[in-house]
Amino acid sequence: MTARLMFRTIVTAPIVLYQRTLSFDHGPMRAMHPFGFCPFYPSCSEYCRQSILKRGVVIGVARGAFRILRCHPWAKGGVETP
């Protein structure tokens, strides 16, 4: 494993922890929203994780933050690629 990939994996660890514990789309609370809670696909946390792994930490976090800012109950939603 290269140093860059290892660093990206460490940076995405809190996102994975969030997904497995508190997320309405991925974790145990998924039962409350069986069709998903996030209006976007992939969910905002998964988009941020994939973006960090694909594009690097700085650009990935920026893209993830921009996506989270656009995620609200009145968002149109849709499918986006990281």
C-alpha cells in the first residue's frame, strides 16, 4: 500500500465510522428510512469518501463539503459521480 493511499484511508476512517454508527443511509438507523434519507446518490458521506479516495484529500474534502452544503430537505437531488 502506498503512502498516499494509506493517508487517504486514514482520513476516510471517521467517515466510515459515521456511516456504521449514526448514518440514516448506511447504519442501524437505516430501518427508519428504508428508501434512504439523502436526496443524492451516492449519499453525501459516501460521495465524500469516494471523492477523497479518488481525487486526494484536499480536493476530496472540498468536493464533499460543497456537496454537504447543497444537501437539504428542499434539494432536488440526483445522481452524481465523485
